[in-house]
Amino acid sequence: MQKLDNGIEITYMGHSTFKVRTPGGKTLIIDPWVQGNPLCPEDLKKVEELDIIAVTHAHYDHIGDCVTIGKEHQPKVVGIFEICVWLNSKGIENIMPMNKGGTQEVDGIKFTMVHADHSCGIQEEDGSISYGGEAAGYVIEFENSFKIYHAGDTAVFGDMKLVAELYEPELVMIPIGNIFTMSPMEAAHACKLMTPKYAIPMHYGTFPVLTGTPAEFRELTKDFAGLEILELKPGETLT
């Protein structure tokens, strides 16, 4: 367990999935891929409580358990309009649709949807691909005003600097795996654009093709003043 001492508990469930216990006592899961996630520890595969789900985009490794968990716990589900409509068609009732540039408050937590440079097709059971809107990231402001940025799956893009200027997230969750997202090199440049205090690497090591490593990311950012890399192992909690 690592300590940040701000009233928030962030548990890394592997890949890009995080469970967050907020200062107000709410449980949030970002990109709920649990049962099929080879990095998710067995003791976390059963979700015991859940108030909010936030979905960055519709690829299976980010939305894989959203319908199952959503039906079981009836959480509020935040996502881009097209994904929310699709989830509603699958029986998820408490959808909270939004789009890029917008901010909505859910149970005292503010979600601002920002750009991500990635695709967003929904793979149906027959293998066909449905339109899922666009991939996104979130700046999330908790009840104590602490802000995080979950970048989702993305390439580096220049307006990450604008995200930092507008919303000033202190902690960023950023993909480093390469092939389908940024590699450590691009992720390091993203941190140069955003100048956060803390960065949690994600979306690496799940499959052999995702070759980026936290060690490489740390080496490339070692001279960034004021930046601390928080490498969480699956199942580890930052509290």
C-alpha cells in the first residue's frame, strides 16, 4: 500500500481498471474490465459495492464487465452519449450520458470529459462493430477538490497542455504499453505537457504485445522536477 494522504483510496485492478473510494464514501470504477482481465487479482473480481462507473471508450478491455456489474449493482454510468445509449439497450438504466468538453456532477463528484486520440468501436456478440462515439478521458474532481486525470487509451496530443491549464489535475493515470496506446516515450512527453505531481502508468503488460514498462517510463521522466511516478501493482491500493 502506497500513501498519498488525501482521503482517497485508488486500487489498481490491472490494465486500465481502477477502483476509487472517494472522500465522501462513494465507490467508483473506471473502465470495468474485471472477469476477463488476466491481471485482476482473484479477490477483486467479485465487485461487492459500486456507486458509479465511468467508461472512457467501448473496447472490450475497458467496458467488458459494464453490463454484468451494472445490472447487479445498478450504479450510475458515466460515458459518451453513444456508449450510454448502447448500454441502455442492454438493460443498464442509470445512464449519465455526456460529451467532450462537458462537466456533470454525480453524487458530489465532478466528471469532465476530455479528448482522447483513439478509436471506439463496440464489438457485438456476433463479431460486428457498432459505432461507439469517440474515445475520451476524464478529469475527475472529488468531494475534497482533489483532481485526477484518467487518459483512457490515447496517443499523446498537444491539447493535453490545455487540459492541464484548464483543470489542473494533480495525478494522472496514463497508458504506456505501446501498439494500441502511447509508449513510455510519448507518455513521458505527455507528462512534460501536463506537469502533474503524480503519474500512475497503466495499460501495459497485460498481453505480450504491450511492451512498455514502468521502469522505462520512470527513466524517461527522472529529470522532471516535481513529478513522482507511482507504480501500482495489480491489487495494490494508493491511500
